[in-house]
Amino acid sequence: IFQAHAAEGNLVSNATSNEVQTHQTDIERTYSELQSKLIALRQATAQAIATEMQLKRQMTKNKELADTWQVRAELADKQKNPELAEAANKRRVQYVQASVELEGLLKQQEEATMTLRDKLTELENLVQRAETKKQLLIARHQAAEATLRAIEIMAKFN
């Protein structure tokens, strides 16, 4: 009886082994593709964060410069130099306008960064599920091989 089971087990083992190898190869390929996408998305997210930080620094610098030109305009007024005060006010207005524009860009960038972070989290979860499936498939394959070896050994004793 064990010999019949062993022979049947060998046939099933070969067929199952081929299927498992195919599935394992498919999972490996999918996992590799997901890893590549994950790397690209991490890079894009890092770039978006860097751009966001640069916009914040630029906006802060423009606000500081606007304040500086405001002080200069006030100083020119105190010194009764209207031309210099007007020139300083024009510069202040330029920096204020630039700050307002940067603030709009910053809001857009923050939204884009948040979207990328959400997509990154989704993809990381997907990669983790793929890794879990891969490990499960490997464990099942190893258990099936161990069972077949046990059946073969038992067949040899009968």
C-alpha cells in the first residue's frame, strides 16, 4: 500500500513541484516589480519632501526680506527721503508678492507630498502582503516535500 502511495506521491510531487515552481517564479517576479516600484515611489516622495522644504525656506526668506525692506522704508521716511522710501516700499511689495505666490505653490506641494506618502504606505503594505504570500508558498512547498519524503521512506520499509 505504501509503495502505491509512494508512486502516486511521486507523480503528484512532480506535477505539484512544477506548479509550485511556476507560482514561486510568478510571485518572485511580482515581488521584484513591486520592490522596483517601491524604490521609485520612495525617491519621488523624498524629492517632493525636499521641494516642499525648499519652498518653505524660500517663502520664509522672502518674508524676512519684505520685513527688512519695510524697516528701510520707515527709516527713509524718518530721514525725509521720499524717493528712497518709495523704492524700499516697491522692493517690499515685490517680496510680499513673491511670498504669496510661494505660499500657493507650497500648498500644492504639500498636497502632492501627502498623496505620495499615502501611495507609498499603500505600496509598502502591498509589498509586505506579497512577501507574506511568498513565504507562505515556500513553507507549504517545504511541508509537501517533507510529507512526500516521509511517504517514500515508509514505503521502503514495507
